[in-house]
Amino acid sequence: MDSPFWVYLIGLLGMALYGVRILFQWYKSEKSGRVENPKEYWVMSSLGAIVLFVYGWLRKDFSIIFGESVGYYIYMWNISSMGLYKKVPRFIIVMQALFPVLILALMMWDLDEFTEAFLRNDAVPPELLLFGVLGQFTYEIRSVYQLIYSYRRGRSELPLGHWVLAVVGSLMIIAYGLIRHDWVLVIGQFAIVFSFRNIMLCLKSARRADGQVADN
């Protein structure tokens, strides 16, 4: 399904925000030699998700909206756990929390139209939609893993499993984007390179920690 060029620009903006977050995180990690978890990563994640909610709605692509829904509130949890909401007006936090609900309301305003446009779209056959949803789920479930991992440790971290799921999910999204002829989704997965790099840094840190234990 073709969309106006400005719709793709919105998608590129969302992907750019996601791209900047991983570039910033990668830069900080390379400087320290281990996987860093900067607060900017989560702020840009939240902003990128908001933009991609809009893009998914304009593209009538349920898989994008579904995928963003999985990690959205986890981004907010990480922002909160880092104390970044302390100086933010409460109404902005409330508006941020309600944004996915607004998108859902717009989708469900006319249930018949929603079914035809999002679930019975000729450009996205059911089996392709299912594959897209699975790809988005695999990619975004990394945020659930990260939340559980961080919650158990009492602080926000970006563990190895987060990056492994990111790689697998990215590969699925790239395949979906190619089939869907959505070059925004394909370009947006350039961050897979940095996910691989973070896996290497995680393994390097683990080996270093094991070496220190052995020395002691």
C-alpha cells in the first residue's frame, strides 16, 4: 500500500529518534568498554515510540502499533526509575501515559472500518500481518525482559538477553519490511549492527568478571 511521502517522513523521524538513541548508547559504551545505560536512551525511546504510533496508524499497519505498545510503558518505567520525571509537569506525564489510549480510540472509533483497514487490508494478508506482529513482538519483548531483569536488581540495566532479542526481532522486521515494501522499517533496523556490538561488550564484560573471580 502506497502512502503520501509525508507519511514516510513521519516514519523516518521515529526511526531517527530510535537510531540516535542507539548511537548515543553505543558511543557511551565504547568509551567505557562495557554496556552503558544512559538516561537519554530511554527519553529518545519514548519519543520515538510516540512518533511511530502515529506512523503505524497512518500506514494502517497493526503490527507497528502492536509492537510499540509492548515497550511503551516500560520506557516510561525506566525514565521514572532514573528520576527523570521529578522536574516534569504532571500533566505532561499524564498525556504521555494516555497517548497509546488515544491511538487505540482512533483505531476503534469505527470498528468496521478498523477491521477492514487494519485486519483485512489487501496489502497485508493475514499471514503477513501475523509474521509482522511476531517480529514486532520478538523485538519489543526485549523491553519486558529488560524490565524484569532491572526490577530484580533495583536499577535500570541493559542485559545481554535484551540485545539478543533485539537482533532476532530486527531480522524478522527487516524481512517483513521487504515483503511489505516499507523501506522505513528496513532502514530503521540499521541499529542491528549496534545490537551485535552490545552483545560482544556484554560477553567481554562477563569474561572479565569471571577472570576477576578466578583471580580472587
